[in-house]
Amino acid sequence: MIEVNHLSRRFGGFTAVDDLSFTVRPGEVLGFLGPNGAGKSTTMKMIAGFIAPSAGSVSIFGRDVQEQTLAARRLIGYLPEGAPSYEDMGVREFLLFIGKVRGFGGSELGSRVSSVVERMDLGGVLHQRIETLSKGFKRRVGLAQAILHDPQVLILDEPTDGLDPNQKHQVRELIRGLSAEKIVVVSTHILEEVHAVCNRAIIIAHGRLVADGTPAELEARSPTHRAVHLHLAEAYAGAVAAISALPGVREVRADGDGRRLLVLPQPDASPLAALARLVHDQGWVAEELHVERGRLDEVFRNITREAA
């Protein structure tokens, strides 16, 4: 597993990461979330061994990243933010270079390069210089080098940044395919990414861990979790009062014309069934009726504001 123990990083008088501890096990795809400047990229760099912590430690499957740096790095595939590379190299030349650095040669090197080229759909730009590529293709080249050696741990900092919707889908499918047997850590500010690929999420703010759970567990912390959206064909007199009187209803919010209603439940209550019966019994025409599972963006804002 990845074990992060009391990790801190200071730059002069500024503390970017502050006493951070967590573990990640095989099969987990961890979404690493936080506002800009929260310490996400700094933490990723310390896990990958690119910068040293001011305090604390990181181990990768028992290898301490600072004391057994090369042994730990052999287990890691790392895509830094911005996907930096050697811009004057061609794509194939760059991937061959990375493969040789990883210790491959001969037919195995060629086979591994061909495999990642196919997986990341780089055949059309294989002989172009990296500096001539679009941002999306540069990102795919960065992903290709990260998985070339089939690492046990994949650390991806903003992996879909700059990709179009089709390319995002391709990368997410790749991550899902890898997750069964590897540890994947995805640092992102795109909350839809968490829903798409992650089975666990950590939120940090000001370098400290402020939330840890599955996406569903975090969504359950939303004030609108289990709230019911009701869109009526017209504004019915007495609708708000009748709904407010239902068991399990805490509050009813109506928009300006009274047709769109948000029914907020009491703790551990679910007013959907009672509301549906009321709509039927009153003969109201409902154009929409659904339960809100909770909004991760709302939870994210609340948690990080509280931390501030």
C-alpha cells in the first residue's frame, strides 16, 4: 500500500502540507481533492519522491521513498501536472528513451512502446516532435510514459486536463481498467472525475486532511442529500402547506412561480413515497419527481470554507 505518515512540507515560512496522514490500498482509486493552493501537487511530488518532505514519511509497498528512493520509484508511474517532457524529442523517440531509463531493451522495449502507443492512440503523431503537439496529445504522451513499465502505483496529477470529451472518456476507461490490480491516485479539481473513476476521495485544505470517504459518503454530507425535487405542471394552491405537513419533511422551498419545489427531509427521513402519494391523491400533474443524492461540489465548498 501507500502509507503517508505525518507528512509536512514547508517553503520558508509557508506550510504547503501540514501533518498529513492516510493510506491507500490496491484496488482503490483515490481522488485527491482540494482548492488551488491546498497542497495537492506538493503532496503528489513527495509521494513520487520528486521533493523531500520537511517532516514525516512516505512508503510504497514497504519501501521508504526517501531511504529507498530507487526501489520505491520503480513501483510508481507518475504524471505530473502539465505533463512536462522533452519538447525537442519525437513521440516515439521520447517513449523509447523513457523505456531505456526504466531498464528495458530489445524486443521488450519495442513491445512496451507499441502497447502504450496503441492504448493512448498516439499512432498518428508518433513521429512528430512533442513541442508541435496539442495540449491534449501532450497529456496522452505523459500518460503513455507513466504506464510504460506497468507500475503497481499510478499517480496522476490532473490527468484529463486539456482533453476533449472523447479523450477524457478514453483516459477514464484506462484508469478503471488499471484499478483492479493497482493503486491509482488522481489529483484533480474536476469533481465529475471523482464520480467517473474514484471509489474513495480525500479533500485537503491548507495542507490538512479535512474529509475522507467514498463519493457517496461525502455526498451524504450535503444539505440536500435525499431532498426531493418536484416540478409541477402548474402552481397549485396550498401545495407548499400540504407538502410541509407530510411526515419526514423539514422544509419546502419554492421558486418564484411555485411550480418547482425542493422538499428537504428531516434527518434520516425520506419523504419521497409520501410525496408521491400526495401528488396522486390531489390530482396534481408532476412533470418531474426525483431524489437528490447530494452534490459533491456543495460538500466540497462547505468543507473547504469551514477549514478556512
